[in-house]
Amino acid sequence: MIALRILGLDTSGKTAAAAILDTAQGLLLAEHTVSTSRTHSQVILPMCKALLEECGMTAADVDCYAVAVGPGSYTGLRIGIAAVQGMAMVRNTPCVGVSTLEGFAARLPYAPLVLSVMHAREQFYYAAAYRQQGVVRECILPDGLYEATALEEIVRQRPVVTGEGAAKLAEAYDITLSPSMLRMQSAAAVCSVAAEKTPDTPAALTASYLQMVQIQKAAAHSPVK
């Protein structure tokens, strides 16, 4: 792992979160997380500014930016990615896009099997599953939009289930839930996952919606002119 100071964001769900991780020291320097009715666009950049000031840093001290790229809220993902690109493009600072679902799993490093879920609609979930040994993580069910019945094989293996959709899935299945405070998005987890990946350019960041969003659906059903 290259020594980096990573500023990470997660705006993919109900919470807005920002964190700074120093991989050289193996130290989480700071993290702010807030569940708010205000839009993430109003809080995320002031949050980043406050974090940097509290750590005695400026944007020039950031070696890499990381952001949750989905699945998640269409608007939230756009806000987080745009915020990171705006900060990173000033100095062409490298960036890493992180799966929201892998971020959930990273909060449970010593659970041998983790199923991360976010409720999408009706009986459909965004989900991914990972086998883990400490910080070593192997994806055995890739990020996707799955009907609940398609997750039954994984559920039978008794994973720890985490993420925003975990409580909803528990209404239908007898599952082991992670602690409630670990089911919300974490910018520290985004930084931790990013530290193990190869950075790219700010322009390379793209959202992973995993299904057509409303504007795409409308375009798909519009008559061709």
C-alpha cells in the first residue's frame, strides 16, 4: 500500500459522511457523519472544509480522494461524485470510486461472510456478498439488483447481514444482523476500501446505479425523433 492521505465521502444514502485516513500512520484522522433532512449538497463541502481545518490540512495535502459510487440514491451519488471531482480536478489529484456495498462490508472485517443489502423497491435489493479474513475480502456475489428469493442461497450460509436494507430483509428471513450503527454509510470505510485499490483520474469516476434511473427510463420509452 502506498502511503496516502485519503479524503473520502459517502453520500449514497440517508447520511452524509466525510473522513480523512492517513495510511502511513494507519490512522483515521477524522470523520463526520450526519443524518439530515437537508440535501447532501448543502452539507458535504462545508463538512470537508471543517475536516481539513481540524486536521491542520489543506486540499493540497490530500493525496487521493475516494467516494462511494453506488448503488444508492441517484441524487446523492451525483452530489458526492461531483464534489470529489470538483476538489480533485484543481490539482488532478487521483481518485477512487468505491462500491457502497463493499463499504458496508468493510465495517465488519472479522465477519467471515457478509451480505450487504440496500432495499431498492418491493422485493428487490441491491446486494453483494463477501468472504472475509481480516482485511482480506473476496466478493462471492457481485454488486447487483436481486429479487429477495435470489439471495436465499447466501442467506442459508448464515452471513452477517448489513446495510440500509438489512432490517427490511429480516422481515422475511431469519438472519443475523450487524449492529444498527454499522448499517449506515461510513466515509471511513470508503477510505479503507480505497486504500487497497488503484487510483484513477477524477474524470474516470462514474456512478453505479445498477438499474435504470427514472430519466433513463423516460428516454428509453420516448419515441425516436
